[in-house]
Amino acid sequence: MLGRCAARALGALRGLREGAPPARSPGPSRRLLSSEKVSEKDHSLPKPCWSKDMRLLFDQFMKKCEDGSWIHLPSYEEIATQRSQDFPTFIHAYFPTASELINQEKLSQGRLFTRSFEDGLGFEYVMFYNDAEKRIVCVFQGGPHLQGMPGFFHGGAIATMIDATVGMNAIVSGGIVMTANLNINFKRPIPLCSVVLINSQLDKIEGRKLLVSCNVQSVDEKILYTEATSLFVKLNPEKECDVKELVLNSAPPA
Ligand SMILES: CCCCC/C=C\C/C=C\CCCCCCCC(=O)SCCNC(=O)CCNC(=O)[C@H](O)C(C)(C)COP(=O)(O)OP(=O)(O)OC[C@H]1O[C@@H](n2cnc3c(N)ncnc32)[C@H](O)[C@@H]1OP(=O)(O)O
């Protein structure tokens, strides 16, 4: 049985994408621009650009999902709740001072950074969650536009995927969190366009703080490329209940 946070985060991930209507149609505070083209594609499913290693690992983990011990996490270009009319309310509740600085039009163009590249050129990845072990494994295939030193991934690209993986682990365990601290040891350079496994583990929850660690390994687990520890902090707990209800429970329009 999934915990409340995990169930809600998974609901938010799947939410509006499975045929369910949005909480309310976009109102004056959240009009879609004509230039907006949001793909509804679940990017965590096999694509022609995925390598043999990536497909093999995807199949292996999907097999592990059959008994329910692992869960495949879908992934879209924007989080489901971002389209809700209530999203600006959500932003304001959590970031009362910063919300004035956010341009609503630009917000409506927001895309998840890791899903904003053309297929195969940037971040191709799929995550699997094990609730009993509080683990998330990310199978990551980086594309040629993530180059740093010629022939290798840019450290910032690796940091991004680590943040996304440990961040997802913290979200499913803690709800709405932000990265407070991320420490990375780059031990070996990662060859460009290779597939790696990012193994993350929730180590501890101390009040609002969640500590998550991870390593990045080659698919045969023989090379340890990177190790990281992170601290996530749950946001604004006093306001969490009502805002979470508002944003995450997508009630159909009356
Ligand atoms: C909307 C619905 C969501 C559903 C999601 C569903 C799907 C998601 C799909 C995709 C998501 C992909 C995942 C991506 C993850 C990426 C995450 C990020 O990159 S976040 C961006 C980078 N981070 C930031 O910008 C954060 C900036 N910092 C802050 O906003 C604040 O500092 C804070 C982290 C929020 C903490 O501030 P706050 O006032 O709330 O807390 P305190 O300062 O009082 O601290 C609390 C506690 O923590 C300790 N702390 C804080 N910071 C640090 C630190 N850097 N190092 C060590 N300790 C720290 C502090 O000492 C306090 O401790 P204690 O209570 O013991 O005193």
C-alpha cells in the first residue's frame, strides 16, 4: 500500500493525462497561449531513439513491476497540475513574495527542463519506484547535446539528472519539496550517449528535511561514475494541506 504522499505524487504525475478532465477549464488567470504546444506524450515509454541497453533495462524493470514491488513513473513535458486554474494560487501560497516576480505568460510556457530537448538529443530517461525500499532507479541515456568535455557528458547535465532522480524520491516521500543542498562527487567521466543507472535511496526524514543519496553506475554495474547526497526541505507546512488538496485533487467541474 502506497503512502499518502506517494499516492498523491503519482496521482499528480498521471492525473490529467489519463482522460480525466482538468480541475477547471483554464480561466482568466491561466489562459493557454496560441503558441503553446504541449505534448501529451509520456516520455518514459520506449522511443525509436532509445538504445538497445535502454530498452533492455526498461523491459527488465517493467518485469519487476508485474508483482507490484516496483512502479513505473510516467513523465511529461509539464506537471499535470501546472494547467490547473489554481496553479497561480498554489505558487502564491508557497512563494508569497516571489509570486509577483513570476510572469504568468512565461509560466504558461513552462516546460520541465529535462523534457525540453528533441527526442534523443538531450535527456532520455525512465524512473522506477520501489515504495518498500524507498528507492528510485533512473535509467538514463544522455544525448549528444549534453556534451561537456568532448566525448563526455557535461557535469551540469549529470547534476540535473541526479537532482531529478533524488528529487522525485523526495517528492514521493515528502510531497512538495525543494532541493536545499546537493553534493556531487564526479569520480569518472561518463561517455557521451552511454546509458547509466542512477540508484537513489531515501536515507532519512527529519521533520521537514529529507536526505536522499544516490550513485551513478554503468549498466553492468562495474563502473561507479558518480556519488551524491542531497537535502530536500518540505515547503511551508502550515499551508500544505489546503493548497495540496486544491492543486493535487483534480475534482471534475461541477
Ligand atoms: C505541484 C505539485 C508537485 C507534484 C510533483 C509531481 C511531479 C513532479 C515532476 C517532476 C519533478 C522533477 C523533480 C525535479 C526536482 C528538482 C528540484 C529542484 O531543483 S528545486 C530548485 C533548486 N532549489 C531551490 O531553488 C531552493 C531555494 N531555497 C529555498 O527555497 C529555501 O532555502 C528552502 C530550501 C525551501 C528552505 O527554506 P525554508 O525557509 O522553508 O526552511 P529553513 O531555512 O527554515 O530550513 C529548514 C531546515 O532545513 C535546513 N536547511 C535548509 N537549507 C539547508 C542547506 N542548504 N544545508 C543544510 N541545511 C539546510 C535548516 O537548517 C533547517 O533545519 P532545522 O529545522 O534542523 O533547523
